[in-house]
Amino acid sequence: MENSTSTSRTTGDVKYTDPVHYSCTVEFPIFTGTFFILIFISSLIGNSLLLCVLFIYEGLKSITNIFILNLACSDLIFTITLPFWAVHHLHHWVFGDFICKFMTAAFFAGLYSSVILLTAMTVARFIRVVLPNWKNNHAIRKKCAVGACIAAWIISISASLSDATKVKVKSRFGKNYCYDESEDKLGRYLQVSLLFFLPFAIIIFCYSAILKTVLQGLNRKKHKTIAVLLCIVAASFICWGPYHIMLLIKSLNTNNDCKVLKWLEVAYNICEMLAYSHCCMNPLLYMLSKKLRKHLLNLLRCKNVRRKNRERDTRQNVAFTADSPHSQPLN
């Protein structure tokens, strides 16, 4: 998809209607399809484990955990589309028009929500660190965080539905492709700018202020928390930044020289794989937290699950004993 994504050199590009452009494309279908499957497996396992850790050990008392939960869900929504794009690369689109639109919507919902949630999380951290006296009440800040997450999903889903209406299954050179055939380049620029570069401009501003405050003297624990969140934001920018820049370059390119088009395709393929790998990176970055690493080890050893089962059995036994007529003291 190549409106803001590219599931497989298929969306909205003239090269599928122009044999000259088609002959200048460079594809690595086996490598790319296999890579997508590996990313799918890694992300599914990593984000599922992260959700288990949050629900079993952490809960949602922390504002940061609320954002982490939503980011994990965002990554999983993005992840479920990867096997479909892998098949698209390896073969062609075999799933029909409805699935084409649905997977496009899921893809963009995961992409947009990830960026918006990262921005909201950064603003929340900015308020907590730089403006500690502003909305210092935890309950109010928690409600604001929940409201920000809901707003992020509403915006993301609305924008993704708009993208989904533009795609359809078309036959080109004897094969079906799911792609965007609209020619609204201005819409692409606005979409990329508003839903990627603008949020990251906000993030850069917030973290500049946060780091300035941190250097003035927070405790070591606060340093670690901010460092983990900064790594998460940096990873997102490193993965998605080159991809969005390449989208703009391809959209603005007017040079139809075959060599130029081939170089752009190679660079685009590399940036695309880097961008798609982001969905499995967040769980790894969260493991920079010593507490989360400990929780993960306990989860893999089923420690807490066994303890909770024992506590439940103990409560049931106590309740049964208390209700039993033989449990009454003898007179």
C-alpha cells in the first residue's frame, strides 16, 4: 500500500498502468514476504507477553501503563495485517475486496494510533516532569490519559476508514492487487505531515524540556523511567522517519529515468522493512525496565499465576470451612 504505506508495490502508483514504469520496479518478494512473517511472529509473541505482564503484575494504576497497554494493542492491530501483505508480496492479492479494505483500515489504524499515543504519552510525561504543579492530582491526570487514549483511537480509526475507502482490488498483468488508485498527492503530503512530522515535532519539543529538567536533578529512578520512554520514542522515529521521508521523495519525484526509479525502489524497500519491524521493538524496549524484566521472568516461570491460584484455593477453603457446621467451636 503506498498511500502512506506500501504493502507490496501496488498502491496508487502509475507503474502498474504504465509498462515502462513497471519494468523499472525492483522487488524482493521472497525476502520481503519471509521478513514480514518473522516480524509477525516476533511482534505477536512480544506484545502478547507484554499485555500478560501488565494485566497479571502491573495493573493500570500507572498512567504510563495505560499508554503502554494502548501502544501494545496498536502494535498488535498493525501486526495482524502483516501475513496478508506477506502473501501479497509472495503471490498476489487473493483475499477479495472487503479484506483489502479491512486490512488497509487496520494497517492505518495501527500506524496512526501508535504515533498519536506516543505523542500523548510524551505530553503526559512533560506535564509530570516539567509542570509538576499543574494538574498534580493523580486521579485527574489519569482521567486525562484515558481521554487522550480514547481520542487517539477515534482519530486513528476515522483517518484509517478514509484511507480504506480509497483502495480496491484491481487486476494488472494477470494478477490481482490491493492498492490505492487515487491521485490526491496533496492529501498524501498533509497526511504525512499532520500524522507523523507534526507529532514528532511536539515530541522533540517536550523531550527537550524534559531532559533540561532532568539534568537539573531528578532522582535515579526518574532518570530510568524517562530513559526508557525516550528510547521508545527514538525507536519509533528511527523506524518510521526514513519510510515517511521516502514516501515524500517518491511522491515528489518527476525523474522517470529507469536507474533513478530502481534506486528509489531499493531505498523504499529497505525503509519499508525497517518501518514494519517497529511493531516488535516496543516489547524489547520495555524490557529495559528492571521491574518489567522481573515480571516477565516470573510470568515465564508461572510464579505469580501459581501464587494467585494458591491464594484463591486458600480463600475457597477458608470460606468452605467457615460455612461448614463442623467448623463451629465446641461448647
